[in-house]
Amino acid sequence: MGSNDDLNPHKRDVTSHKPIVKTFHDDIGVLNQLQKLASEGVPKTALHVFAHDVESTDEVVGAGGTLKGLGELVAERYNERGDELRNRFQRYGFDSDEIEKFESDLDNGAILLVIDDPDLRADYKGNRRAP
């Protein structure tokens, strides 16, 4: 039941400095997306997972998680809240409205996947560059 809708309502320009943010409503959806990205050669250093929900945090963020191999697929997993979370998203370049949306989604049980690599933005949008 995972979804990979863009959380940013504005059309993305591949020259944007902001990472791509995808939202999911279950741990299997995010895990499938991470495995797909890994199979496409996206480095784990470009992938970051955020979750607030206790169950999602346990499964995805790693507080005793059971999703085998997740740590091998992502650089970081976060369960931050409040100022820590806002500061982290500000460092990614998001504005306060975007951050508020991310916080709301997380508070409602969503799992966020942040793809933070400028070289991958065109690739991820389906415009694979030749090697």
C-alpha cells in the first residue's frame, strides 16, 4: 500500500538543490523502493528514512527493527521530532511550509524517504544518463 507521491507540490527542476522526498504508508512500500533504487545503483549515502510512528520507527528506523538489510540500503534512519527534525529538513533546503507538511505526514504515520544526491535527480525522474 506504499505510495511514492512527491511531497513537494511544486514541479521539480532537476537543477534544484533540494532532495527528492517520497512518502510511504507502510514499511514494505519503502523497503521495496529502497531495493529498487539500490538495484539501479543509487548509493546508500544518498538515501535517508524518517519515521515517527512507534511501529514504523521500530521496523524502519531501527529501534529493534526486523526489516533485514535495511541498514545496508540507507545511509541514515531518523525518528527525530520538533526542532531537531525541522533543523535537519532546513539543512536539506526545505522551507517552513514544506517542513510543516513533512512533520504532519510523519505525525500521521507516514514514512519519508529522502533522496539527497544532486546527480541522481535527473536519473530518478526517469532520465537515465548514459554511463
